[in-house]
Amino acid sequence: MQRLSDLDLVRDHTVYSCVMGSRAFGLATDGSDTDRRGVFLAPTPLFWHFEKPPTHADGPADEQFSWELERFCELALRANPNILECLHSPLVEHLTDTGRELLALRGAFLSRHVHASFAGYALGQRKKLDADVRLHGAPRSKHAMRPQYRKPGGDPRLRLLTSCRDLLRTGDLVIDVGEQREPLLAVKRGEVTWADVEAWMNRLTAEADAAAARTPLPPEPDRRRVEDFLFRVRRASAAAAA
């Protein structure tokens, strides 16, 4: 099978796509971008060449990023916050039968590992805040609030810590901030002092730590269930190309 371009894979083989960022979080304002994320299934015969299909692709639209299905599942099993939140976006734009199977697996990816992964992402951004305070006397707003999804990995601390705490408490991941919209937007506008933001982060961290001790989430994700799904999908793709 002839190698396909990254854009061909996204255009012709996407199984799931959604809107993420501020619009999915319930934090959109008039100037908010529309961040799109997706999952594509590279045809199985492409893996039989020395040059393998890409694990991810940018575009074709601005603020659009997609992962190949196996890479997406691998990151989800590691409790990557961006990936897990992508699976729970309320704004789904495209969904195939394979995409529906993927969404049906959402529970298989969730485990107690979310405590370390979500809190770890928040801690990394917290260090940027602390560096801003040392250098400038206050945090820059883009570190305090702004969703950074140009590439997978960035995430605002207060929202992420809230999601972490609630996920550990209930076993369900809800990414819309709900009644926290106005308090979070007030932070973005610079209307909340750094001392209050810091106290808020400390409280959320403590609450997440307490929730982790009695969370209903299983110790490990269901890797076998995810692997069975990937095997079936790859086999069906190979059969379709025969």
C-alpha cells in the first residue's frame, strides 16, 4: 500500500474528532480559538513498510492536532490528562463505528494513575508560576489560566486540579467547569491576587490527595480490554485492504 501523507490520514481515516480547549471546558469568551483534536486509524498495511505511519499529525486546520489510534490509546493508558479529556469532550464533531468503540472504552483507561499524572502536569505549570513570582513579583496570566493546547501537554492548573479532585472522588471525568467558570475567568482577567490563587491551588491539591486515598478508581487501567480493541481494529483494517 502506498504511503499516505499526514493530511490524507487525517482527512480520510479519522475515527473520532472533537473540540477541546476553552470551548469544551466552558471557559470560552468572544476571542477564544476553536481547538480541534482527533484520532485517525492508519490502515494496517502501512505498518508493513520500513517507514511507519506517523504517531500524530498537525492540521490541516489551524489549532488542529490528531493522534494515530495506537499512540492515543498508549497515552490514555498512561493517564495523560490531555488525552483523557479529549475522550470526554462534550463537543464531538465526527464519529465512526470505530470511534464509538473507542468512546465506549473510556472507563478502561481510568485508574488511580490519574492522581500522579494530573497533579504532575499541574505541578510543572506551578513551577512556572513560582518562577514568574520570583522574577516579576507576580505570575504572568498565560501561566495562571490560559489553556495551552497548541501541542499536547499544556494545561491550566486550577481547572486541572479541580478535574483531578472530582475524578478521584467520583470515578467520572467531567471537563466542563460549570459553576467555576466565573472564578476561573476572574483569575484570567487578573482580578484575583496571587496569594489567593496560591491558596486555591494548595487547597485543591490537598483535596485531591485526600480523594486519592478512597477513590473508586481501580489501581490499574484495563490494558487487556484496550489491547483486544486495537487487535480487532488492526485485523479488520488488514482484511479490508486484502
